[in-house]
Amino acid sequence: MKFRKGARLDTSQVRDVRGRGGGGGIPGLGGGGLRIPTGRGGMAAGGGIVGLIVVVVVVLLSGALNSSGVSDPTVPLSGGDANDLSDECQTGADANQREDCRIVAVVNSVQDYWTDGLRGYQEAETVLFTDQVSTACGGATSAVGPFYCPADQRVYIDLGFFDALRSDFGARGGPFAQAYVIAHEYGHHVQNLVGQTDGGDREGPRSGSVRLELQADCYAGVWAANATDTELIEELTNDDIAVGLDAAAAVGDDRIQQQATGEVNKESWTHGSARQRQKWFTIGYRTGNPNECDTFAPNAL
């Protein structure tokens, strides 16, 4: 994935609070739902796969955080003023060299596409954090991984997650794996804007939750198909797309369950299988049309 060297980056779309911190626990994680003993940094005791199951199954790429009655979308991020990325991240050339600038460029490209592709699209800020952060959906630690909070319409990312995606889940990783994750989270933002909810069971191979996740995967593929039409991205290669498909498979419910327990239980799926996630990303990428992402159709799954 290459960015146009002279393209201007809009750092106003990314808020960098790394090193600033925040507090609290996520509703549904700390107080209910899955309870896994945690160690330092919110990871399961000793780190490793169990802690990362929390990352992926509960929240990663899920949009599963709820507002829990919080209605103020302008809830402040704790920890003081944000870092200023504007000095380091000015052009596509910077995005080709620096990870944080690359995140800015991908966010710009994704939102550029949806601004043209969805009438009434409203931009969503991406927040880069480390350790923990406060959101309108509650406090989050870095163990949660990337997520979208509908209550404040922000995407939250601890960049350290991408290292874990490679080391703990065996994904190839790399720039387009990051881009896939970001585009997926913005797919949840699009769903939020149009009022698409799961509308059904939270678990199971054909549950509303799985349908919602696969639709976000499809939306990520749609953006990828149109990425070079935006002002930021100069080139996507076949290898880039293969990296995205590899990342999608790595966070499939069946892959995670098999790695963690040696068994696969479809009735507890919330995100879809590795094959399903690859399939719907591919549908989005091959058609380039969000109207083809109807995972809620009767025969879609």
C-alpha cells in the first residue's frame, strides 16, 4: 500500500492521546458478561491468548460497546491535551514512513470514500491511545483492542494491538492489515449512521451480531475497492489484499476458539468464521458497492 507523496493529510480526523491515560472499566466487560481474571494492563493473568480472546471475541472489530445510557457524545477524553500530529504527519510521504501518519492517511481515505458514497455521512474521529482511555461507552484498557463507540462516534485504537495480531494470532500483519481493521471500524460507524443494528440474537452462526460484523467486513472491502479513487492512496497490490484477507481470517471465531480450546462451538459465535469474514470482505472488494453488503438478507449466511 502506497500513499501519494504529495497528498495532504488531515490530522484533525485523528486525536492522539497516547501516554495520557484514562480510567474506568467497560460496561459489560468489567461488571458483567465475560469475566476473565486480569493482570497488568488489563490483559489476562500472564498475558497470552486468553487475554486476547477478550480483545477479539468481545470487542475487536465488533462495535459491541454500548452507550449504557450515556447520551453526551462530547464526553471529554481524560488525560490532558492531545498530542499534535500535524508537525510530523503532513503528506503522503510521511504516511509511507511513519505508522501514526499511516493511520491518519487511512482514516482520511476511508472517510473520503464514505463522504462521497453515503449521503449525509458525518465524519468520525479516530483516537490513538495507550494503556487506557475514557469514552462515552465507558473506560477502556489497551486489552480491548480497536473498537467503535457509537455514543461518541469515535474509533479507538491502541497501536500495540497490531503487534499482538501478528504474535498471538499468527496474522502476517503490515500496513494493509491495519487498514482493514480501521476500515472495518468505520463500517460500524456507517451502520450507526444509517440505524443498522443487529436486530436479533447476540450469538450463533446466523445471529444478528455475526451479520453486523460480516457487513462491516464487506464495507471494508468496498473501501479497498475504491481506495485508489481517493486522494490519499496511490496503489494497492494483490499482496495488500491478501494481507487483509489473512487478518480477517485470523480473527474468525472458529480460528480463535480452535486456538484457545481446541474446539469450535458455532452457537457462541459473535463475529463469524474465518471463511465468512474472508468471503464478505471479498464481496465488498470485488463489487465495490455497499449495496451488495446485505448480510441481513434471508439467504446471506
